[in-house]
Amino acid sequence: MSSIRSLAFVSVALASLVLAACGGGDDGAGPSVDLDIRDFIAALATDGGVDAVFHAGAPPAAGAGPVVALSGSSAMITGGSAIRSLTSTTSFTTVILVITGIDGYWEITLPVAVTTQNIFVTLAQNLPAGTLQLEIATGDAGGLGAYDVEFVPVLAVGTGNLQVSVSWDVNSDVDLYVVEPGTTGEEIFYGNSTSASGGALDLDSNPDCFIDNVRNENVSWSGTPPSGTYTVRVNLYDACSTTGTNYVVTIRRQGQSPVTYQGALTGVGNGGASGAGDTVAAFVY
């Protein structure tokens, strides 16, 4: 598997992220001086399709509620989604997500009490590279438990008018394939990282089990993408000794809300090639 150029990552203070995001919200509509969590995290949902609700102001304080353990730590990419697994010894019905030092919070209300839950965190597209300090807590009718904290590296990748990305939850080698429109549409993947139309795979994680803990791949277009129907596939190149991989694909089209698709990959991996992988989605641009 050929490796793609590494994306430089420089850790910066949260204040730098705030200043860089002042150019506007996720839609780039104009200047914003009243930043809130939506300028950093564009959406939050469970793998069961329950969407979070945004609340302005300070988040609820931790109390004696269910204590959560957060797993699935990995980098996140601008415009992409990432999986986080929440586990508690006590059942919970509420999930709260906060960014330290930023106004507002996301809240998920679950239809039934659970002790484990996967969530998808979707970042805004216009963030710079840096580090976000996420805080996540779970709660029940008696209140919230303690917040678990994760320092998340943010990688700035290509976004543009069309962006397709995949993120996964373990250190396996997963590959993203995007086929452009038409009967002769180019297939963008590790073996053909750029297309004639300007599409490019600019992030290739864990190539040949060279583990980087990024667990993301990304395809975007530098100019106007071709019009028509695109096909997205995901392939397990090598399990890298893991026993199962959960993934989330995020598709972002200019002027539209991000759309996510989830799935799981099993086996030892098939090595991949042109045409490999399982079809995840087809969409029109």
C-alpha cells in the first residue's frame, strides 16, 4: 500500500483555535465574535441515530451520577467524524459533551437506559490544526457523573465543496475509495491518490499497519467537483491483529448538512486493490 504524504500537525493552545475560528461558523457565512461549541463540533449523534441538542451557556455540573469511561481515542480531522465509546458501570440516559473554555454544550437524550453507547463527533470544517480538550459526562434522573477528559489532536485536511472521509475505532488499516461520476469515472484511493478533476486522497492512516493512531482517511476536491453520482467504498486492507473495526463515513456537500454512514469490518483483511471494498453510499453532487 503506497503511503500518502504526512500532514503536519502542530499542537497549539485552545486560544489559537478560537482566534482562527473567528472567521465564521461552519458555513463560513461571516465573522463571528460569539463563538460556541458549534463552531468546533458541528454535530453529535449516537450510532443508533439519536441526534444531540445544542444548549447555550454553561454545562450542568458533575454530581453523583453515572461515571463514564471514554475509549476510542484517536485524532480527529476537520470536517470529519470520529467514534467514541462510552461505558459506565451504572446505566445512563443522558450524554453531555463540552469543549473546555467554549460556551455551550451538546446533549443527547437516549430513549432507554444503557451502560454502553457509541457516539459520532463531527468537527466543523474551518478549524486549524491544534488540540481540543473534550469533556464528556453521562447522567440519569439523579444527575450527571464526573466528566471524563480527552485531549484530541485535530488535523487540518482538505475540505472544499465536497469532502468524503472515514474514521475508525481501532488500529487497523482501513482504506477509503471514492469513485467519481460516469462510466469512466476515476477511482480515488491509495493506488490513485489524485484524479484529473482535482480530487485527492490527502490523508492515508495506518498504511501497511504502520500505526499512527490517526485512524482517518480523507478525499476532497481543490476546485469544482464533477456533477453526477459518486460511489463510496470502505475496505479492510489489514486488520493489524485487531479483531473487529467499527467505522463512520462522513459526506459533506457545499450548503448541506453532513451525512454519516456507519458500519463494521471483520476478518484479517484482503490487501485491497482497485475495486476493493464494500459500498457504503452513493450520492449525487
